[in-house]
Amino acid sequence: MNSFDQTASMLFLGLLVSLGATAQEGMSRSDYKASKERIEANYKTAKASCDSLAGNQKDICVAEAKGEKKVSEAELDARYKPGAKAEYNVEAAKAEAAYDVAKERCDDQSGNAKDVCVKKAKAEETAAKADAKAGMNKGHSTSGSHSDATDMQPEASARIIRVIR
């Protein structure tokens, strides 16, 4: 793993830990706003770290930064206003972020290999969204969803880190 991947992984894990600290019952509007500002600051830092890269590596880096921001915002919203729809939005954001990064990685290939790569990434996104929709339709209880969202963070970070690598 190169130093950029390690930095991006550590930044993302740090973001998850800092957001997990705000996962409490009855998150106040001020806590929500502060967390939103932290997410934006982390995004700007991650995006700025992409400036030293060039070509498709830079595109991948920017896609990762945007994906991390999108997932973090969805997780924050789910903690602020928990519910089945919010949980679905988190899973959908993860799927979209993974797709965007995978699609950028596919740009390193050409011809049929690139087409197959993009189709595989799209199929994985579609399957992840379908799984999230099925989970939402099962009527997951919203009681305790704060702890559920926090418990899912290690899974989410593992999936995102796998995509980053």
C-alpha cells in the first residue's frame, strides 16, 4: 500500500471515529452543525492532498474524497434523524461512493477490459442498493438506530478501504 493509500485510509478512519463520538441520543442542532463543518474540513484536506497527484490517480483520489464526504454526511444525517430511510441513504451513499471510485479505477484500463470493469462496478452498486432497499423494507426497528449506525461503521470503513486499495 503506498503512502497516499495509508493516509487516505487513516483520514477516513479518523473521520469515522470522530463522527462516532457524536453518535448520541438526541444530537443537538449545534452538534450536528459542528459535525457537518468537520466533515467539510476533512473533505477539503483530503481533496487538497490530491493536488500532488496527476492524471487518473488524481481523479481516483478526488472520487475517494467525495465518496468519504458523501458517506459521512449520510451517516451524520442518520444519527441526527434516525429511521429506515436514513439507514437506506447511508447504504446507498456507500454504494455510490464505491461505484464512483471503482469507475475511476476502471479508467486505467482500455477496450473490453474497461467495459467489463465498469459493468462489474455498476452491478455491485445495483446489488448493494437492492440489499439496502430490502433491509429498509424489512421494517428494521428505529429504536437503538444510533448504536446500529455506530456498529456498522467498522464494516463501512472496511468496504471503503477495500475499494480504495
